Amino acid sequence: MRPDRGVLVFDSGLGGLTVLRELAQLRPDLRLIYAADDAAFPYGQWDDDALAERVVGVVAGLIERLDPLLVVIACNTASTMALPALRARFSIPFVGTVPAIKPACERSVSKRVSVLATPGTVKRDYTQGLIREFAAGCNVTLVGSEKLASLAEAILRGEAVEDAAIASKIEPCFVDDGSRTDTVVLACTHYPLILDRLVKAAPWPVNWIDPAAAIARRASSLIAERGEATGLPIEAYFTSGKRPQPALVQSLCQFNVVAAQAETAKPPV
């Protein structure tokens, strides 16, 4: 598998940048490509069947255009909805994203763990299955936030977001009934983008579990052949076809990401 063919990292918006960052650090020899389905963000507003069709269509179009050697679906919701269909359709490897419940429960001392996710991830049977399989002996609190991913995107676009707005979204994660929550799973790739704000808003210190590094390691393990470090900016595609505004351009630069040209930024759907 030639690393120069490229690895595609896909998300509904900007959350997959957290996975992209880890993969770029782990494998500087890889040609990385980022794609955000910003025309459909946030995915939580979509009906399940429509969303599955949307994700499969967009990712299929990207694969046909970009010919990646591997695709990372850096989104919990998209992974559960579309991965089986994508794997059945394409022979290239796919790496998905699931809530990191197993490592969270293994590391928790108080055995009180919260899973901070989108409402879609919270309601998935897959999430409940992970709890049944890996959370024995732990009290797990599921917290579905409708707005936190959007707040993370707003911050990257340079918009002002009050600390109180973030605090209100994470407050249900912190349970103290004689046994305090000591571990919070970040079950949406958007959330680590604003980890510093989450830490600031937390009523007490906890261990925040970000799955990005584990996802990057899994993707790397599937690409044994190594090339030379590219040193090139990572090209990003946005399904809306819109050029990012200056504040977002600056945020993208922190990830060594540049937007593709406007006329090619919108992939076929």
C-alpha cells in the first residue's frame, strides 16, 4: 500500500481535525486529505436512513475522485450509520470511530464514568452494547449534547462563545453522589478541539478520554509501507464549496491544513 496515494479523513465538520493531527504526527510520510461534509452539518438533525444514504454518497464520491488507499471516518455517528455499506462497496480499508468506553472504564478509579456525545451517539444500540461489554463494575452516565459540536465549530471560526455556554453543556457529566465522576469520554471528535475550554469549565478535574490517538494508530497499522516525510500542507475539501473565512483559515493553518480551490472543493454527492 503506497503511502503517496493518500489517506482520507472524513467528518461532518471540523471534528476530524483532531484525528488528522494525530495521524500527521504519527505518520509524516503519509499524504493526508481532509473532507468535511459542512453542507450537511450537524448530522444530529438528520433522519437515520437519510443520513446513511448521505454519508455513503459523499464518501463514495470522494473515493472516486481522490483514490485514497484508506479512509478514516472520524465521526461516531457516521461510523455507525455508514461503515457496513461502505465496506461492502469498496475494497479499501476503513477505520471508524466509536466511544472509548473500554479504556475509560479501565482507567477510572472511582468507577463513575460519563460519556459526552451527540444525541445520536447516545441513542445508538452500538453505544449501549459497548457499555454492556466493557463497563462492568462502572456507573456510566450518557450525556447527549445537541449544541457542543456547533460551539466547537464556532470557536474555530473565531466567534465568541461564553464559558457559561460550555459549562451548561458539560454539567450533566459531573455526578457526585458520594462517588465522583473522574473520567469523561469525549465521544465526538469535535470536543477535543476545545479541550482547554472544557477543562476550564469543569467543576473539578477529570481524566478526559480522547480517542484520536488510538484511531491514528489503527490507521497507521494498516499501512505498513513507509515513505519520505512529505512536509506538504494537507488539502481540505468542504461539501458546501464555500471558501473558509479568514478566522477559520487561521485555525486550519494550526493543523497544517489548507482549503482546496473553490471550484474543486465540492465533491460529487
